[in-house]
Amino acid sequence: MSPTLALATAARVLRQLRHDHRTMALLIVAPCVLMGLLAWIYQNTPVFDRIGAPLLGMFPFLVMFLVTSIATLRERQSGTLERLLAMPLGKADLLAGYALAFGLVATVQAIIVGSFAIFVLGLDVAGQAWLLLVVAVVDCLLGTALGLFLSAFAATEFQAVQFLPAFVLPQFLLCGLLVPRESLPDVLRYASDVLPLSYAVDAMRTITVDADGTAEVLGDVGVVLAFVVALIALGAATLRRRTP
């Protein structure tokens, strides 16, 4: 993999995103609106402080998954991907460039949404605020990596959106957000143990209730980052030049 080619690809993707105002609004504004709506619904109750942190990672994760998978699919459908791979640009260079570009956007998104939740909406957590932002960034990177990987298996944008209930909704149901994972039936609990979103939610929950849980949080973050690296590697291995 060439760092120069990866950085050039990242710069090209960032230039495209800069001129796509609707996508940027979706990336930045939509999660803030959802967090604001959640705080409004549960105002004057402890519910927002209890579920706000896990959802702080969930909302950007969903948005980054959709934007990344659809943007990558458009590159393939338009023939841009085929032209790029005809140049001295390997699949690893291309995927690394996409990951860097969307990862940077994900970092900005997580910082903005996290700061909005903490300083404007008054989200109160027992742990460190900076650690909450770190986990939010990692959750966004997970959505980016999953979108890059699954985009290789979609022929249309509609199919890319269909992956949301197929691959994301089961993780949402089993990650411990609705029911504690230890209360799940054994088969479902074992399934949740191999889903990356479970560890992201575990990290957020630890920050919510445990001021001294930094080591546990960093362990969960390490697991999620391992999934991110694995998904990007699988995405490079399954990347096709064009959609048949």
C-alpha cells in the first residue's frame, strides 16, 4: 500500500464531500437533531443520562454506515472506481483513502455531536467526557468500515439501504441497549459476543455509570478497532471494479 496514493484518494473524497452540502448536513445536523429530540422527550427524567451515551454512538454509526456505503456504490456505478483501479492504484490504497476521508469526517461528526450532547443538552456521565468522545469517534469509524465492506455486495443504492435492517438492526437488538446482554437467551448472548456494536455500547454504558472504568472502556475500544481493521481488510479483498 502506498501512503501517497491513499492520501491522494482521501483528498479527492473530501473535496467531493465538501461540495455535497446535503450529505454534510445529514452527517452533522441529523445526529444533533436526534439527540436533541431524545433529550426533549426525556426532559426532567434520568432516562436521557442513562441511554444518551449509548445512543450518542449509535446515531452517528447509522449515518456513517449509510453515507459510506452509498457513496462507495455510486463511485462504482459511475465508472469512477474502474478508472481509478486502471491506474497504479491498488485496492488497499483505495480503501485506505476512503477510510481516511470518512474517518476524518466521522471524527468531526463525533466531536460536534458529543459536544452538543454534553455542553448543550446537559448529558451527565460518570466517566471522563473526553473518553466519551473517543468512543463516539470509534463508533463512527465502525459505521464507516461496515459501510465500505458491505458496499461491495450491493448492486443498487436500494440494496445498500436494505443492508441496514439485515446487518445493523440485529446488532441494535442484541447490543444490550434494549435488554442487558447477560439477560438474553444463551444463543442470543453468544451471538452478541461476536457483534462489534455490543462492545461499543458496553464502553458507552461503562462511561455512563463508572468513573473508574477507563481500563474496561479502552479494552472495549480495542475490540471495536480490531473489527474496524478487519472490515477494511475484507473490504479490500472483496472490492469489485464495477457493479455487474
